[in-house]
Amino acid sequence: MQRCVYGDKEIFWLGQLYAGQDYSINPVDGSVIGPVDGQTGNDGESSNSNYYICSAQIAHSDSENQLLWTNGGLKTCKIPNSAENDFQREPDYFKDRYNEVSTLKGIYDAPLHVEGLIVPDVSVNQWMQIKECSNYMYCAYATGDKHINSELDAGRVIRFDDEKLKYINDISQVWNAN
């Protein structure tokens, strides 16, 4: 079964099934958490805004847009020696984007800076895997301002208020202090 899962959380979830226990799974799809990037469409209309987060940190929220948990230690890249390995694996790509290993290492070793999360509507915008963090980084997308803190069944951007952002980013700083 280990070939089918990334880690202990999936085994924990499947364990409930194997043990014949009653359980439920939160109906909100998984998301990615981190800095929210975006741009407004060429017509300047907010309805054409495109938002994305590229991160190695997955998260889950509830139907009221509250963060339930994250996975990955709130580090930009939790894979040890990833900067060196990435440059060795794809030198042209990484040199073009980051110039040198030390720059990428600084980015990877930094605590994750959280601005929000995106729960993608995968029927519209599929997850996109990118080369960063030993191919462990994914991007999620949402299009249009109607997706900001929207209803449960829509792909959406969840932006946290200042108090929640401070709380989450303080945890990220403490988690990564060692």
C-alpha cells in the first residue's frame, strides 16, 4: 500500500476503512496555501482576474473558509537538499530562474509566507505540477473575483483577515525557527 500514498495521513484515513469504523471526510476539496499571486485581465475588469498559488504546502479548509490544517511543516520547501538537487537535475531551468543555488536555497529554506489558500475547481483549472522543490510544488488557480471566499462547491481563493494572517505566519516563523 505504501506505493499508493505519500505518507501517514493517507494510511490513517484508509485505516478507518480497513478497521470497519464509521468516518467522514470533509467535503471541501484540498487546497494549496501560501502567497496569493494574480493579475487582472486585459480589459481591466475584476471578473477576469486570475489568481494562483504555487506551493509545496497543501491545506484543507471548511465550508466557512476556515483553515483546518496544513501539511508540510510550513516551510517553502520541506525536501532536504532540494535546491542543490534541482540545480543538478535541471541546470538550465534553475539557473535561468534563480541564477545560483544559494538564491534558491534561501527561498526554499524560508518559512512559508501565507496570504491565503486556493481550492481549485479542477473541472476548470487542473492542478499544475512545477519543477521547484524536487517536483513537489503544485500550483492551484481560480479565475474571477466571484471566487473570493465563495461558496463551498466553487473553486475559490480564501484570503485571511489580518488577525488570522498574523496568527498563521507567526506559527510558520516558530515552526521554522530551528
